[in-house]
Amino acid sequence: SGSDSVSFGYSVEHTRDSGFVLAGWSYANIFGWSRYYEAFIVKTDYLGNEVWRDNVWYSDPWAGTGGTNFHSVEEMADGSFLLTGASRAQFICKQCEDLEFEGSGLMIVKYDKNGQMIFMNEFNPENGDGAFGTHSIELNDSTLMTVGYQGYDYETDGSVVVVLTNLHGTLLALESLSAKDNSLLVYPNPSN
């Protein structure tokens, strides 16, 4: 009987032009049984007035539904915006909630300062478990580093996922590192 929609803001950053950029996702509960996810980015001026926005939707014909979400946004040195999240993050139906996030991939999206999408890429470790991006940064050598996690139960069988790309989104490296023993260390600090 119709649809309900809910939006979630996951990340906000104060921009160099004194405005703000927000990222998150919305979902619509269509006819009470299926949830469709759609990621969004909104750029505002310093008063919070919308300057531009974009919504990202990923559809998977094999799953029958689709969706995207953004977990973080970062303004880069050139004024563009780098977003991290997941594609195809979805509930198949209320009765099958154990299938949540089936087939998802770590997603990296870049926009220019005027709201034009530069690239949208999805990455998955070779073992095929779903991967979710949580944060991206621009390193000093013009490399983008994105981190996230992999696995459906990150407290028991999850891994840390690290993706390195160039500024155009071309994959340089992708690693899935076990964090089961809570002893994962990254050295040296890549942001120094």
C-alpha cells in the first residue's frame, strides 16, 4: 500500500568555500516488502542553502533490486569530492533479512566541485564476500586510499579492506586483511 521513505545523513564536511557537503542514503519501503537504497550527496552554501545535489542508484538485474549508500565524503585538494560506500546494499525482503547486503561491493565515487560525477567504481576482494567502504583520503603522492570492511558479521569473520587507486579511480592495489585477532597495524602512517 504505497511507499515510505527515510533518509540518513552519514557524513558532513565544512568545505573550503565556507559551505558544507553532506553524504548519506535514503531508502524506500515499496509496498511493505522491499527496500530500495539510493545514495546522495548535497552541496550547500554557508547558510545551508542547497547549491547542487545528486543521487546515485545502482541496479542489479540478477538480484532484482538494487541500491547504493555513502558512508563518507572528503573534500580533496582540487575542490572535488570523494565519496565512499557500498553498491547493491539491500534488503531482498522483510522475511529474508539474513540476506541483507547480498552481493554488495565497496564503492568509490568522485565529483567535481560543480556536482558533475567524474567516476564511480566498485571493488570487491577475490573471495567474493561483500565489501563496504567506510572512509577515503587523498595521500600526499596523489593516490587515493579507501578503507572498509568485508564479511557479513564483522565482529567474527570480517576483514579490513584497503583499496588504493590513482586520482582517476584506476585500481592500484586491493587487499583484504584479517582483523580477527585485533592486532592489525598499519605502519607507517600513510597520511604523513
